[in-house]
Amino acid sequence: MPNAVWAVLGAANLRLTPHVPWSAPAMAIILWLTWRYLDGVGPPRRLAEFRHDHLRARALTPQVWGVALLAGASAVIAVRAAFRAVVGVLQIAAPPGGGDIPVITAIAAMVMTSAVAGVVEEAGFRGYMQLPLERAYGPAVAIATSSILFTLSHLNHGAAVLPFLPFYFAIAVAFGLLTFLTGSILPSMVLHFSSDLLTFALRYAAPQGELIGRAGTGTISMTAAMVSAACIISTVAAFRFLARAP
């Protein structure tokens, strides 16, 4: 629901007053109210505890925060580097840049789009969906199911997203495992927001039609492969620490 509201607000902003990014602060208020409701504030009171429990917005210690962010960031970089190692064979074109959209409006839109995705998708997939599945069928089934559905939810971007589906699935598994080990969606939410914002910024800055990587080489980028391997080692070590933490 917040995604659709943001789409309407953003489109109206660009159509009516593109030089005044009023839709971002308006959506920030709506997103905050949505978060509060999902966390148990507001009617019906009989479902308040259920909503709070399933949002999984559990506070973490600074130590767990640090290791969780290290684990998630290493996982994201590992997957991105692995994808970049073979992207030359896939020949994926980058989306167009910002065009005639004013810079301040584009920045506000990128920040808010990342925030909406981070909050809504983590609350929905890693919170409300994954937690009941964990309790009913265990973490493996829960993480696999929520990750598959998370990946399929990106099909609405069209056929161009198909080569990226393994990337979405791997990231979803990492975030699902991170949420399970910490008992909180907060680290994955921060990482989701940061990763999306970086992606949008790079796409905005990319020249029209630029290729991501060198197409048609048929070779593996050893530098990207080595970065991915190093980050995988870091990810495994951090996840092992989280698994042993109280």
C-alpha cells in the first residue's frame, strides 16, 4: 500500500511542481505512521501485540548492530561482486539517467523510494511473512519461502529484471538469515535502504544506454571474483558470531 501511495505522490509531484519536492516529506509522514501502526500503535487494540511481535523491530546491542551490519554489508558486496564477475556475458544495459528532473527532486525521490522499499519490504517479507513460517516450519523453509516470494515480487519491473533474479534471491536469503539470527529486521532494513540508495544514485549518474560491465568478453573478472570470495569469508565469520551470540 505505501508503495502505491508513493507512486501516486511522486507522479503528481513531477507533473505539477517538479522543482519543489513536496512529495518526499509528505510520504515520510505516511511511512512513519505506517511503521507505527505495524508496530502495534492504533486500533484495533486486540491486535496491537500481534502487530508489534510480527514487525520484529527488536532493539539490538551496539555489538550485535556492528556485527549484523558487517555480515549484511559483506553479503551484499559479495553478491554484487559475484554478479559483476560474470556480468560481461549478460550484456545488461543501465537504465536512463535522471533526464530533466531537477537534482533536488531526484535526490529526494531516490531517498524516499529507498526508504519505502526498505521499510515495507523488510517488514512484509522478513517480519510479517517470515516469522510465522519460522514458528511453523523452521528457519530454512521460512527463509527460502520469503526469499522466493521476495524475488518474484520484482517481476513487475518487466523482462529486463530477469537476469537479476538470482541477485535478488541471494540478497533476500542473506537478509532473511540476518533477521533470524538477530531476531530483528532493523539491520536488514538499514542495509536494504543503503543498497537501494546506492543503486539509484549510480543509475541516475549513468549516461544514457551505458553498459554495466564489458559485454561479450566471455571471461570472468578475477578482481570481482576475489572481492566476492573475501566478502563471503567475512560474511560467514560474522554470521557464525551472530549464531553464537545470546
